[in-house]
Amino acid sequence: MSVRRWGLLSAVALLGMASGCTPGEQAPPAAAPTTQPTTTEESATESAAPSISRNVPLEQRKRLAELPADQVCGLVDLDELGALAFPVRSGEPQEVGFDPPVRGCRFQARTGGRSVLIGAQPEGFATLGRDEVQLGAVRGTQTMHASDCTVFAGVSGATLQVSVTAGEADTDQCEKAQLITQYVLAAVVV
């Protein structure tokens, strides 16, 4: 395996551990604003309809592959992220690894040990999840571990990763991760 490939795999593992995963598990991806509440939700194995829809004009969408970690934090509105998952504190930018570094932003819950991680993985990592999920017009994958659920979605030049971490993960975390992923996808170039 090439040194660059090892570097990428090391960065994925490090970001995974930074998100509260155990070694070998994967970590999360990114989001942005514009609201209009709806109430439709589907099961975690199918497409989850966002409870907050967003309409970001194409010319205002960001290229996830080009965003530094602090701008990944800006892809979501705290109130809207709180409505999709749970009330959160301001995001903390994170960069892990090298060549290229894996960038992300962690949003800690205001109470309890939960968090949301939005990250930018290298292009081609969208198939890291175990189960396929439909994320609106984009197909992605998801993986549930003991303490988190992570969704991966391919976007232009990168892979969006969203992880929802809790004491014990269940389908609720996967549903939240899917909703957040769809919300972020509306703000990035797919």
C-alpha cells in the first residue's frame, strides 16, 4: 500500500477515534442554513425526509473538498441542527491526519455526552458504510456502532460524513444522521 493511502486510512481512523468511535470505526461530515419546517419522517433503513428543508441556490453552495475545518462548522445553523438532532453548542473545528488532512466540526450537546460530527473525507469514501441509504437525490451508506451512527455521502471532490454519537446508538441516531446529512447536502456542491 502506498504511503499516501496509509496516510488517508490513518486520518480516517484518527477522525473516527476523535468522534468517539473505537479503533476501526469511522467518523462524521458537514452542513449549512435556510429553514422551512416540515414533519415527514421515514424509517432509518429508507430515506428520512428532513424535518427542516433548505433551499440554497446553486451559486451559493460550497465545495466541501475546498473548505477548511472552521468553514465546515458554518455549513449548519445551530438552531436548525438542534431541531434535527438535539440542542448543541457552537462547533469546534478539527483537522486530523495529513496528505490531505481530514477536516470536520464537532458539535457537543448542551447536556449529556452526545455530539454531532460533520466531516469532509476524501472522495471515494462514500461506500464505507454497511447499509445503503437514500438521502433525497443522493445515495449514501451508513454504519451503526455501539455509540454512534455514521452516514457517508459522495459529493463533488469529497465524501460528506455525518456522525451522531450517544451513550448507546440505536436507529434514532441513524435517523438523525440521515436528516443532518440531507440538510448539509443542500448546502454543498453534489
